[in-house]
Amino acid sequence: MIIPVRCFSCGKPVGHLWEEYKKRVADGEKPKKVLDELGIERYCCRAIFLGQEDYIELINKFKKS
């Protein structure tokens, strides 16, 4: 799934924060702390980040015929 530009529920712009979130969590920071510092407070916006999985690497393995 591609990260949406805006939250589905409240409409807050969240797409620009995805790269920063992904980088900081990969470096070992706790997701709660990162979301708090990025200003993601609403549960609907937090759910987008916490429920996101990057499947692009897996999908790229399969060739379209």
C-alpha cells in the first residue's frame, strides 16, 4: 500500500511525514516517540503509520509476463 497524502478520516496531511517516520523507526526509535515528535496525535492518523507495511521489495521480485 502506498501511504496516502491525507488521512482518510480527518483529512490531515500526513504523506510528507512517512519517510522521516520510516527512517527513524529503522534507526531504532520507538514508533510512539516518533509519532509524538512528528505531531501525529489523532488515532486515525497514527493508525495509517502503524498499519503500513512496505511490500514494494517483495512485489518487485515477481515479473509481469
